[in-house]
Amino acid sequence: MAAPRVIPCLDVDAGRVVKGIRFQGLRDAGDPVIQAELYQKQGGDEIVILDVSATPEGRGHAVETTASVREVLAIPLTVGGGVRSTANAQALLEAGADKVAVNSAAVDRPELIAEIADRFGSQCTVLAIDAARTGDDGWEVVVNGGRTRTGLDVEEWVRTAVGLGAGEILLTSWDRDGTRSGYDLELLTAVTGAVGVPVIASGGADNAQHLVEAIEAGATAALIASILHDGITTVSTLKESLLSAGIGVRP
Amino acid sequence: MSVDVTIVPTGLANIASVVAAFRRLDVEPRFANDSDDIARADAVVMPGVGAFGAAMGRIDEVGWREPLAGRISAGRPTLAVCLGLQLLFEKSEESPGVHGLGAVPGAVTRLPGEVTVPQLGWNRVTPDERSRFVEPGWAYFANSYRVESVPDDWIGTTADYGGTLVSTVERGGVLACQFHPELSGEWGSALLQRWLDAAGRDS
């Protein structure tokens, strides 16, 4: 069977990493190429780059960043953040992304998912979702940096998206993100039960045990960011712990 | 010794990764335009992301079918990746009625419903000991369709995902990979280098 994946994520603003690892004596902690190379060397299974630029000018760097990272990267690269059209997606794929992620643009216009999947294939098309718990036993999609609660039910949304051609779901728990209290396992169980495509868990990881739990809840991959950026652990250390816990990651 | 590598653009995406991988091995690939480019090339790469039917449509539109099939039958250095591997076979459940190159006997079928589809991730590759190119290791797969068994007269390697799936088939200078060697880290890079080295000797 395919191994569960450990996926480091870089947030990039106008071509610079927002929170780069600062503990490794790196020449330039803000350079996405250097960060991506480091994660690759440590055993990262894929890299996700999310463009968090606030302005169109900032977002204009995304294609160049993708191309630069592609030169050094021999593992899969997913690029997301501000992808609003098939043209955006095409530019990123041509620059070297293996997959593109869409988020709020797909909420605005779900047909975008089908347009990208029909043109480039489902395996290139990732739906990123920020999910926040609603009062009762469910989750709704939030967009706009968490400021807008859409009322759109997450389980329904993933079913719709997969029906339109999304080949993978990047599922971030809005409530857990940054808290280091573990992934939202109920959210993961609900979404992995709803669709048959791979689901990447995101938001809340603090240690290897959290990754074990997410994988046991059905995630085929775990996205990690701040625990790497803050120097709390490394991909290699996490993978060693996972292997000791009986999770068959790629060594 | 540098090998002339020509890429056949059968799919829409994925070419950037393949080009980057060859550049890291000091090879600057070029792109095929017409069927003569394919027949003349020292080494040909068939990348592939996209649908079986669309890719065969493109191949027939430009007239690449004969030269590609010819290279495969003659065992001339050819690397087929992902969809590229599937195109070598006779047909695929993905696009009923479409004829593949038919250079390798057999059919492509969809992964079963019991597993997560597409397969997106690293899986172990277990080579036949007669393989010229493949060492045991981990490769990155991104596929919803696969070939279930290695045909007679071809040497193959397999992986396990919802049953046995063919990860490579090879004969002479032809190497077809269901996984993406250009996305399979150092293991994949070493595989590409071995294929290049053989292509340099064979052509």
C-alpha cells in the first residue's frame, strides 16, 4: 500500500517565506528554494507552498517562486493561494507545480474545480478547505482568512468538489490551526468517510503522536508547518517516531 | 557522454518536472515536433498526465503513432512515464474505444473501489532481478488507472495497491514507469541516470 505522507508547508508572501526555519544556520531563512531543499533533504514526501500575499503584486511572484523551487525539487510540489482561474492554474503547472490547490475561488465558483480537473486531470486538482466547527455536530467552510463563515457544510462541500473532479482534499481545521493541540480527528473521520479521494490533515499538529492519530483517523497525509518553522522538530525526527509507532512512512 | 533526449508532449502538465529532472542530470531535453524527430532521436521521453483518449488523440493528430510504436518494438531508448506507460498498451477503461499504441499486450483498468483513488503517494517498488534499470526502493505514484500484470516477453516490477499493479515494464532500451521517476527523489534520479547511461551506449 502507499505510505502515509508527511508534507511540510511553506507560506510565501511576495516570494519570501513568511516563517522560515531559523535554527539551522541557513544562509537565508526567507528563501523558499533553500527551505524546500532542506525539507526535501530531511525526508519530506511532498512540499506545499501557499501564497499568502495580500496584494496582486505580491501574488505575481508565485510563478517565479514555483519555477525556482522546481529546479531543486525532486519530490511533488503543490502550489495554492489566490488561484482564481484556469489560467492561474496553468501558469503554475507550467512553471513546475505538480498540483494546484483552490480554496475560496472554488467556493465562489465551484465550476472552477471542474474546469481545472477536466483540463489538467483530477490528480493535479486539490481542494483546500478551512473548516470551522458550527455550534452543533458539524463544520462549515470559512474563507477570507477565517473572517467569513459561509454556512456551507464541509461534508457536503467535499462531496460536491470530488464530484466536480477534485482529486485530493487539503483539510485544515480552522479552530486547531496554530494551537498545537492536535488535528481535529472528528473532522478527519467525517471527511474521509464522505469521499474516496486522499485527504491531507492540516491544522494543530504538535508532535508525532498527533500525526499517528490523524493517519489512524483516515488521513493519507499530514501537513506540518509551525512545528518545523519554530524549530520544535524536524521531518526526520517525526518520521523516526512514526516508524517506531508502526506507521509505515517512507524512510 | 551526453545523450540527446527528446520529449514527446503527450500531456498538458508534468513536463516542467521532467525537464527539471533531466537538467539536474546535465541533460537539456528538446521537444518533438513531427514524427521524424521521434524516429531520429537518440532517446525519447513520453511523459503523461491527462486522459488516455486525449493523449492518443494528440498522438494521432500529429502522426506520432507509427514512430513511437516502431521505437518500442525495436527496443530503442524510450522512457514512458505515468500515462506514458498506459499509452503503450492496447486500451484503457478510462477511454473506451480508443486504441493505445498496442506496443505492449494488455489493457489498463481502473483502481478498485476499496482503495483511495487516485493513488497519490509513495509506494514500494519490487524489481524483477533481471531488470536492467530498477533497484528496490520507493517511488511516487499519482494514478487512478493501472495495468494489473506484466505481459510475457517483458520484464516488469510490481507494487501493491488494491492488488498487484505494474510499476514498470522494460525491454531493451525501453523503460516504462507507472510512477514518476522525476518526483521520486534520489532513487528516481538514479533510475533516470541508469536509463540515460544505457541510452548513451545503445544509440
